[in-house]
Amino acid sequence: MDLVIDGQHPLDKCSKVGSTPVLHVARSAVLIIFIVIAAALGIGYYIFFNPHEPISKPLSADIQPAIIRIVEGASNENNPEYMVPQVATVVIGVNNTVRWINEDYVPHTIASDSSYRDPVSGAFDSRGRPSEEGGAFIMPGMTYEFTFTQPGRIDYHHEPHPWVQGTIIALDTS
Ligand SMILES: [Cu+2]
């Protein structure tokens, strides 16, 4: 018995019945809804579990950074002052994120005298900062932040301006 009708196999006809324009629209709508839901889930994940969040974040949202100003003229060895304050005391859990603000007109770096590494924040050295977070140099008007999570005294300097020296004294909360 010959199953070919009008030169087509009957199963081909059946599949054509299932491909009406209405079903095409319905399939496209399902696909679009699926894409929208997937995008929403992706954006939600990015917002709530931001995988790019820097590791040197404050321990609490309430923490205000300690500010150290790299003053104008700090790159000049004859300047009366370089960083204000030169010795900064911070309390872990209170203000242990330090923010250096470059008020000078040339780039500066911050480098530990003894290659200090914080157990959470890593190497205390702006020269290791990724370019997407600002890069090695603290450009004029820009900042560098580092969070100290263990008590201690950390001496540091500017790599291109070794006369610019500072000290962080990190104290335990108790
Ligand atoms: Cu400097």
C-alpha cells in the first residue's frame, strides 16, 4: 500500500499541521518569557551576590573609612607636610578601612615598608590594585582604600616618593 499522498509522506503532513502560525507565535512567546525570566534571575543574582565585590570591604555597612589626605605638594621633598595624618590609629570594626585621598597634582602609590599582608585584604600595596579598581597609581583627585583586619603597627611609604612615610596603628575593638 502506497503511503505517499501528493508526493509527501503522511507524517510530513502531520508535522505541518503542528506548525501553524498561531503555534509559532505561542512558541516565540514562551521563548521570550523564558529569556526575560532568565535575564531577571541573572540580574538578581548579580545584585544580591555580586561576585565582583572587592575582598577589602568593610566589616559592616556602618563603618566609616578613616581619611588620610595626600596633600598638595607631597611629591616635593621640601613640602612642609606630605600626608595628614601621618600616623593614623584605626579601630577594627569601627573605622578600619583607610581611604587615602590624593589632593596632589601628581600620581602617588602606597606601599608597605615590610610587604605587609592582611589576612583578609591581602597585600597592602596599591601597586597590586587591579586596573578596574583604579590601578597601581592613585591619580590626582582619586583614592585608594585598604581594610586592616588584624591589630598591629604597619609602616608604609610612597614608592616613587620614599620621603613620604606614614604609619597605620590598627587596634582591636576590645
Ligand atoms: Cu607619593
